[in-house]
Amino acid sequence: VLERRSGGGTIYGKRWFKVRLDGGGEAYLVDASNSSQQQLNHTEFLRLQAWRLDLPLFVTERRDTFFDTLLEFPADYHEGLLRLHFVYPNWTFEALPVGRTWPEVLAAQATPENKNLVQYEETAFFSDYEWMVKNRTVYDGSNWYPATEEAIAFFMDPRNFLNPGDLFQFLDLRYGSGERTDRGVRAIFADNQDLLELVPAVMRAARESDVLPEALAARIRQEVSTESGITLVAKGLLDPSYPPLRSGSPSPSLLSRDEQIAQLDAVAKERPLDETERVILESLRTGGPGYPSPASRYYNLYNIGAYPDPGVISGAQMNGARYAAGLFVDKGEERFAEFLLPWTDPERAARGGARFLAADYISIGQDTAYLQKFDLVTGSYSHQYMQALFAARDEGRRLYAVWQEGGDSTAKLHFRIPVFRDLPTSTGKDVR
């Protein structure tokens, strides 16, 4: 180690080290936020330093084709793109003109109001984000509410995300040429054993569907991970025929006899049992059958078809289970076989869901996380994978973290960035 520095004057991480390499020459090692180290050569270090310290940018090679690219974007995109090119010159950017004006697209995204949802609770942590909640109508779970137009505007405006950490929501998600390792998938699934068991299935799914394995992993993590593992529908614990009796519980048909009795007794203390519940409870108490066990269990790792149903406990996940069982696609359709329905095991769910993503989104031009969140391709503004307003940004951040951990700042990556007409000077509060 030739030099070390820590504290507020450093950039990129809390500490950086200047070291002499065994093969000769010098390099910088910096501590990232996840405590892993990334090696930068001197030029990369200076570029990153200029970015972090907000130093003036200059480019000496006017023949760089990047300048032709820059002219395809409005002037208020230029500073962000210049900084990105300055630090990562091998990244390429494609301008995607949007056919409708910004006010037209924003109005379409705000209607119906359940098209974009935000999570909110009455806690100190969420207090700074109350402005993002349009009203207190719950559309999913217990704390997912419709977003305000101001919040939608902020997350839909690409200019707010022209920085390395947020840019990956615009990354082209196609697999491309060459073989890939499972290192990135394992990084995304880190600290979640349920997800780590899916790594081989995700790698196979990526190869078959021509989708980046890291993109599939980020989508799975976004959709079905929990603090303790994965959701009920990802574990195959929801029976399409019988919703759970209580929030957070598997379907009663997947419980033991004693568990069914205990749950029905608990429900009876909260509300009157319906006729079916009363008959089943009586049968269980006299040694008769309870809820019938399903012939198969169904798994959904991407929440495909998981539209909210506030009238049913775990309503969105129940719809996901019904899709996994093949109830939303006619058996006579080519899609039924193409998507490997029904998804009766986790591998089949990983592969079939990836095929769905490739066929219904990537192949028609919705080939970035951003375009799958905000439908700017079909003209309907309704062909959107996620309802969570910040889902594309969060998936992009996971992809960036994986790329950053790999340490290859010379990688050639392609980003497809929408360009709107009649954009206002700025949009929304900064919630990055």
C-alpha cells in the first residue's frame, strides 16, 4: 500500500488505497458500500474523482462517435450523459423518441389510479414520502396506495436518473453473445437461501429465453423476496381454489387437519364463518374431511398475473397462483405450452416465467426495466409488468451493484433512454 485515505474527503467509498501491483504499475482499491473492493486504474480513478467532486468536464477527442449520439438527445439530457461517457466511455446510449407529449403520457399513467402504487406506513421512516400517496385506498397487501401525479412524474422522467447507480433501469436486457457465469445471480440472491436454491434454474431460464440472467434474478428478487425468504406463491403454498383464511398463511387446503381447525376457530372469533367454513369445521371436529388437498402445487417466481384483488386475502398472490396453474391461458393456445404451464415446480416456474417475459415484453421492444414499468411502446400505456412505482429504479440498482462488484469498468453496455416532448424544466421532489 503506497497511500491510504479515509473520511469525508474521499470519493466513491469510505476508504481508498493506492497500491503497487505485483506485475508492476499502480492501481487504486476502493471500498464499496457492500464492503467489497473494486480495482480502478489511474485514469478511471481520475474520471470518477471528477464526477464526485463535480469538476468541469472536458473531452479532447472530438471525433468520438459519442458526440453524434449526444445530438439525438435534448440539451437537458446532455450533462448527465456527458458525465456518464466521461467515466464509462464504452457505454453506449440510444435515444428512444416517445410519440406522445409528456403531458399526454403523464395523464395516461395517472389513470386508473392503481396503475402506479407506492408503499406507505404511518412511521417516521415513511414520513418524508407522504406526498407520494394520492389517497388511502389500499390496492395490494395492507400498505400499497395509489401514487400522486407528482411522484409518477419524478420516476418517469429519465433526466432524474442519468447517473451510474440509477441508469441500469435503461439497460438492454437481452442475453447477447457469449457464455455467462452465475456470479451475478448469486450476488443478487445473496443472504436469501430460498432464492439461492433457484440459481441453476435461473441460469437455464436465461439461456433459453435470451434474457440476461441478472435481469431475471433482479425481477425475482423484486417480486417475491421477503425479509424471511420468499412469498407464499413463490413457495407453492397457495391453492388457486382456496384463498388463505388469514393474512400471511398458506391456503387451508395445504394445512394439516389440526392447523385447519385452529385457523377456523381463530377466524370465527373475528367474524362469522360462511356456510362452507362452518360445514368444513363441523366435519373436521367429527373426524370427517376438511379442505381437500390440491392435486398439484403451483409456483410463480415473477408474480406474473398477480393483479390486485382487495376482496380476497392475499388477492394479488392468489391471482399469481391461478396464472401458475394455467387458469388464465387456454390449454389450446400455443402460449400454454410455450410458457411451460402449469408451473408445478420452481424450475418450471423460472423457465416459463422467463419465456413469458421474453415473448410478451422484450420481443416487442419493452426490453428495459423502465419500459416494462412505463409502457411507451404499445400505445395503450397499460402493458406494464409492475405496479410498484419505484420497481424499475430498484431493479436497475440491483443490476448496477452486480456489475460494480464485477469490477469491469471497460464492459460494453447499451442503454435505451426515452426522450419526451414538452418536458417541464424539472419534475417532482428528489427522492433518490
